[in-house]
Amino acid sequence: MLKPLPKIGILGSGSGSNFASIARAIAETRLHAEIALVLSDNPEAGILKKASALNIPAEALPQSKFRTKLEPEIEALAAEKLIMAGVEWVVLAGYMRLIKAPLLERFPNRVINIHPSLLPAFPGLEAWTQALEAKATVTGCTVHWVDAGMDTGEIIAQAKVHVLESDTPASLHARIQVAEHTLYPATLERLLHPEVHR
Ligand code: GAR
């Protein structure tokens, strides 16, 4: 009998290009998973429109009064929705708030993030701008386990991107995103199916 596909829930705040790369990898059978639910802290986020266009359940969370995290009750509601949807893995894709106990305790060792730098370098916002300001010659992206800190969890995989002298923040971020769109689905496939990818 075929094993059921592992169900993932995706949280994002922005345009959703990483979500789209994961959905594409699933459609092309490079990633064996089902996206059971997409949640956003931003009702206007492109990720919600992209998910709805693919008929994937997508919902905005209630408005938060904080900027860097959710109220514990809103995060608990997000966890509840993910559990009700049968989610086993929580995948952050451009989610711009810290994750705290309500989600971490319900999904222990099951929350994964992608960050646009070679962590531990340049945690936090606009990592590509930080790389340019630091005159780094190499930056990239990192897939890591999520803990309650800011981009501090254990590193799972990284991809390098060279910084060009002509780079602007936008051009560097665009090349980092190209790397993200390959690294994230491939890393998820290895994490979700370790028995196949030894
Ligand atoms: C991505 O580059 C992602 O790495 C970054 O936000 C962008 C979201 O783009 N995430 C962070 O900076 C988290 N600290 P997307 O909405 O098109 O996937």
C-alpha cells in the first residue's frame, strides 16, 4: 500500500514565491508532500492569493497588535488550525514574525524556516541589504530548524550566492531567491523522507 503523503502547513507574510516553489516541486513530484493549509499574518499577502489560485486552503490570521510576534492566543489559534488540517510539518516561507511557545510546543522539532543569508551571518530583516552593507563577497540562504530566537535554530542546509560589485539590494535578493527556490523544496524532501534519501 502507498504511504500517505506527509502534510505540511505553510506560514508566510509576503509575496509567496517560496510557497510557489514548494507547490511547483510537489506538482513535479520532486517533493512528496501535500500542502494542507496556508496561513498568513497579513490578509493582503500574495501567498494567500497564490494558494487560493491553486485551490489550497488559505486563511488570514486575526490582526496582531505586535510587529515582531503574534499574541499567544493568535499563535495558539494558528496551531489549532494546523492541527485540525492534519499538518505534521510547519514550513515558514517568508513569515516575518518570531515563533513562540504555542506553535513550538505543539510541533516540537517540526518547524522549519528559510532565511536569505548564510546564517549565523545577517539574521533578521533584509539580510541581503545587511550583506551589501557589510561588503560581503558571498552570501546565500539557509534552511534551519526554528526555535524561539531570531534565526538562531540549528542549520539544516545552505546554498551560496556570490555578491557582484554591481549588485543592488533588489538584484542580490532576486539571486538569493533563485537559490531559495531550489534549496527549500530539495531540503524538505530530504527531511520528510529520510528513509529514501540516506
Ligand atoms: C524570502 O527571501 C525569505 O527568505 C525571506 O523573505 C522572503 C520572502 O519571499 N525571509 C526572511 O527574511 C525571514 N527572516 P517570498 O514571500 O517570495 O517567499
